[in-house]
Amino acid sequence: MSLIHALVAKGNTILAEHQADKRDFSQATQTILSKIPPNNSKLTYVWEQYLFHYISEGGYTYLVMADDSAGRRMPFAFLNELQEKFTSIPSSSSTDGTPPAYALQGTFGPTIAALVNTYNTSPPTDELARAQNELNHVKDIMVQNVEQILSRGERIELLVDKTDVMAGQATAFRRGARTVRREMWWRNKKVVGLSVIVALILIWLFAAQFCGAGLNQCGSSNDKNT
């Protein structure tokens, strides 16, 4: 999966978004969003193996979080089309002032979801070509490491988010390990029980050769001898 999280925001207020991954990166995207300057710009932020690409224009920000394997051409082609679709809807021009958070989630959220799915499965070739042409000519699309724009507290918050994900994975691993240990314990108990039964049968067979199947002949012979 290349595109993970996409959104449209006005300032720091998210108007609509879509998460294509089960993992929650809302804290990371909100932190990146708060660091985007108000002027028109295009930029890529790097955070570990993820890239945050955005276009900021006319007070609106179009942002997408992607795997680094997606490169830059495809995500920016997605952002260009996302911007076109957003500016073409009547509600985009009526959001004057400070709109409430997720004011357009119901109307534009499905559009973001459909667009993310399209670019994750079969991105349009013409949009990719146009994006590559813009990347070749626009010099202000820079790449910056997220660590350079975060304060110490924000770094800790992102680290905590990452730690929570890792903790969840560790919990699942421990749960699976306990299940395996329980199955191995029962398996060992069955082996021990079977071994005891086999040993008793062997002892009975050995004794039966001298004392008979009922093990009563040995006692009878002893009585005769006395």
C-alpha cells in the first residue's frame, strides 16, 4: 500500500480525510499539518520510512502520507487531482472563516477514499506524466526531515505513538507465545501419559509370561511350595 493517509485542511483544521491503513497516524499527520507555513508551497517531509507530501495554496492544504517506496511523482499526481476535485465542489468556496473540524467529511471524504484507492491500484498515466513535468520545473518542492521542525515534546509524542504500535504488536506476540506454550504443555502431558501406559503394558506382558494373563499363577505356585 503506497498512499496511507490523505486529507484536506484549512489552516490546522482538517475538513475531510481518509485512512487507507488500519494503523492510526492521526497524531503524526496533525503534527505535520501544524508545521506547514501559511504561504503557498509544495514540500515533502520525511519521517522514518514515510513521506508526507503536501500542496498548500489559497489557504488550503492537501496532504498525503505515503510509503517511501511510492517516490514523489505518484503522490504529487494524487495531490494535484485531489486539489482539482476539491476546488470544483461548491462547498469549497463557501468555507469562509474558520470552518468546524471535518465539516466536509460526509461530502468529500468518500471522494478522497475513492481517489486513494485509484492511485493505490492503477494510477492514471496522464496524471503521473503531468506531475513529473511539474516536479521538473517547480524548484520549491523540497525535502525536509521531520526531526528538523519538531520540538522535543513533539518528538516524544510521535515516539510514544510509535511505541504504542510496537507495544500492541508485542502484546499480540506474547499472546501467541502463551498459546504455543500451552499447546506444547498439553502435548508433553499426552506423551508422558502415553509412555506410562505403554510401560505398564510392557510390564504386564513380561509378568504374564510367568504368572499367566491374570497374574494369579505366581501366587498359586508359591502356596504349593509352602
